[in-house]
Amino acid sequence: MAQRGILSFIVGTGVGSLGGLIGLGGAEFRLPFLIGLFRFAALEAVILNKATSLVVVASALPFRLSVVPFADVAAHWPIIINLLAGSLAGAWFGAGWAMRLKSETLYKIIALLLVGIAVILLVGHDPQSSGDPVASGWLQIVLGVIAGFVIGVVASLLGVAGGELLIPTLILLFGADIKLAGSLSLAVSLPTMLVGFTRYSRDQSFGVLARNKAFVAAMAAGSILGTFIGARLLGIVPASFLLPLLAAILIVSAYKVWRHE
């Protein structure tokens, strides 16, 4: 049991470091380990990933206040409300959908979403990008709700915070710069994840948290440490090498999850 906790901490640290390097929580890398290495069933792995992601996101919010003050985030409350209008509903729907799916089907959906995130890392994650929003007025609001709903569904199905999708959306649709987008992403992610988490609490698989408290605590602690380490390594590893590497890791992980028996 102690060895499992230590391994959980090590995996959490490594995964958090990968996420920290690209400014995310790393939950998309954590999920394949929960399924492949620790042998949790698909829905149990998603719930455990969601619980760990909640801890990481909640701890990241105060850390980012030194980079982007709370006043700057609060000043953009219309954007937060716009995305939440879709993401909260999407999180509830996505969690309910996951609980009704057969494990074999959920494994394949998870694998496809991991491939999708790998593609987004390659083509939609440009730290230098910002500028004018692609839409304005009512069109922007409608697109924000639609994007939020899709992000909420994906976040629930994978147990992730959704920053992989939120940050490009905030940059492209609302014209936010990368630092502000990171903080706004967390402000949207936390309530979205709480809704999905609440929905999952109605399923019997939710009991996996009570049976694995020490495991979750170790992985969450490792993830927080890893996110800190990854952020400090940012700039040392060139993005031209980093993003293709991380995308490749996700694709290999997706293949293993797809072939899961």
C-alpha cells in the first residue's frame, strides 16, 4: 500500500511537470496512468482524475494572483459568465453520459479525446498568440456558450480542468492574452469541475474516492509539486520540441487506452 502511494506521488509529480511546462494541470497525461498503470476502470479513473484536478486547479488560483491580479480577472467577468453558461450544462450532461456508457465505449471515447487534445497542442497552443477576437456582439456570446458546452462535456468525460480547450478559446474568441487567458481558464474550470463532480457523486463508482483516499492525496500532492517544477522549467525546453513531444505522448497513451482490455 505504501509503495502504491509512493508510485502515485511520483506519477503525479511527473505528470504535473509535463502540464506545468505548457501552463496546464496535466490531467490529460494523468488519466492514461490511472487506467494503464494503476488498473482503475474507465469511470473510476475519470472520477479519480477529476478529484485530483480539482485540488490542482484550486491551488493554482492563488499562485497566479502574483502574475494576474484578481482585479484584472474580475474585470472580465462577462467572459467568465459567457463560458460558464455553456460549460456548467456541458459538465452535467457529460458526467451523466459517462455514467451510462459501457466501459469499453468510454475507453474508446477517452482515447479519441486524447488524440484531439494532442492535435490542439500542436495547432492551437501558441503562447505568443493574442489579438483581436474573431467575433463580437451576440455572435461572440452564442459561440461562447457553444464552446463552453463542448468544453464542459470534454472536461467531464476526461476528468480534466479543460484548460487545453479553454485557453485557445479565450485567445481566439475573446482576444485575451496568454497570461490573462490562463487565469480566466481557471476561473471557468473550477465551477465547471464542481458541477461534474457533483453529478458523478450520484454513481456507485464515486466510492472509489473513499477507498483510495491516501492514493488521491499522494497523487494530488505530487501533481501540485510537478506543476511548480514544470513552470520553473518553462523556457529551458524549447516549445518547438516540447509540444510535439507532449502530443506524441498523448497519442501513444490514446492507443494504449483504446486497446485496453
